[in-house]
Amino acid sequence: MRTWIPTIPGLLLKIGAALLVAGHATYARAPAATSAVAVGPQYDTTHVYVAPADVDRFTNSFIATFGGHSTKQVVATVTPTPSSTTSQLLLTPVGTVSLFGFRTPVPYPFGAERTGYLVTNMDDAVRVARMTGAALLVAPFPDPIGRDAVIEWPGGVNTQIYWHAVTPKYPELQTVPENRVYVSADSVSVFTRCFLAFAHGYVVSDDAHASGIEIGRPGDSYRRVRIQSTFGKLTVFVTDGHLPYPYGREMTGYEVENLGATVAKAKAAGVTVLVPPYTADGRDAAMVQFPGGYIAEIHAQSAK
């Protein structure tokens, strides 16, 4: 692990400014100037909050759609202040969900975080997050099996990071889901630069003229940045905020082998199709809503 020197934040800003070309940045693999704290994409969980009455309906429909299984449901306090929720993991071949059914009001700012990232060391992760430009929104606190914290990225994206006293062993995923983040043109360069440095990630693609059908605006175009790291996949949607429902409400995109078959299973399990299947960027995609209100994108590689 290298020692961080105080001048690095200023250097990062200067480097970022130098990379701005024709209105947006070009990127290379982030330099390993900080500790690598990611564990693996099967440990990155989408945080889903539903009413207690919807927990079983959501669980059954999600597993029926994607396969996998749920861990045993427990009742616990998972926040630093008093609260009570059911808690369980849904482990599927296409991504993991942390499911909460709060029996008490949800303390602020919980419920606004999109994703939980397992880290190798909580103190290192907090230090690296701060060094690379994130704000510590919720300071580290103990939970029944480890420690948690919430960080906020430039652009207003909240992420929970967690550490387990006993390292979990989850099966590897068949396909890695994408964390879908919507940010403004004013925020995208600093958000992307900070996240790349934190995750030791790299840009897979940066399309300044992606098809607007992907954000519900056929005939328009927008900028889309795809990122990959040990944490998994992250897609950044750079928009003007003029988004028809439900775009921007989904947090995760799940890759499946056959979109039509998956959507059929979802509908049979009580899932509502919000956006019928369409094709763009080499993938067939749809948007669905599970019982309890959770909205997700589902996609498959288009047939060639």
C-alpha cells in the first residue's frame, strides 16, 4: 500500500481538467495510488426496501424471475440509531439483493443508498473514499455481523460500504449486473474520475451519442459511460433530467440469457412490465416493477 501525499487531490483536479476534451473527458485505467478495497461483484448488493407486507411477494417473484434462493430472514437493527427491519439476501445467478422490510420508520439517510459494496477493510475503504472525492455521509457503525458506512459521490449518488467479521462465501455470478447511475452533465466528469480512482476501475465505453430510446426518448441521443471494476459493472447515464417514468427510478440492470423467456416468467410471477422490450446498443432490454415497488432493467445480448 502506498502512502497518500497531501498534494494528490489537487493533482487529480488538474489532471481531470487536462483531460476535458471537446466537452467531455477521455479516461484511462485509474492509477493504483490507493488501496484496492473491492472483493467481488457477487458481494455487491442492490438495497431494496419494501413494506413488511410485501417482503414475501417480492422475494417469491424475484426468485421466480431470476432463479437462486433467499437466505433465512432475520429481524435486526441495521442502522446506527434504533430501528427494526426484516433482513435477508436474495442470491441469484444474475445479482444479489439485500432486502429490507422495515417495521419502524427508516432513519435518514437510509433508503436513499443504491448499492452495498463489500470491502476488505472498513477503515481503508473510508480513507480511500474520502481521498478520491467522496463524502462520508454516515460514519462507520457496527451491525450484527460487521461494520457499515454510507458514502456520497459527487453528483449525489449514495453507496453503502460494508465489512463482515467473517468473510462471506457467495457463489460467483453467471452474469454481472450493472449499477445504473443517473447524473448531470455538470457532475459526470468529477463523479467518474472519483469512482474510477476508488474502484481501480476503467472505462469500457464512453458514447456521447447513445440512443435516446434507452432513456425513454426515441429520436434523441444522450451520453452513456460504461465502467468496470472488481466491484462489478456501473453504467452512468448523463442526462438533462427530462426523463419519462420510470427511467431514473431503476437502480440495477440484470443480464439474462433470453429476455423474452425471463419477462414471461416475471409476468407469471406477478411482475409488471413498465417498458416493453426494445433493442439498442446490441442488447434487448425491458423495464419491470416487482411487487413492493422495486423497478429494474432486464437485458440480454441481441441475437447476431
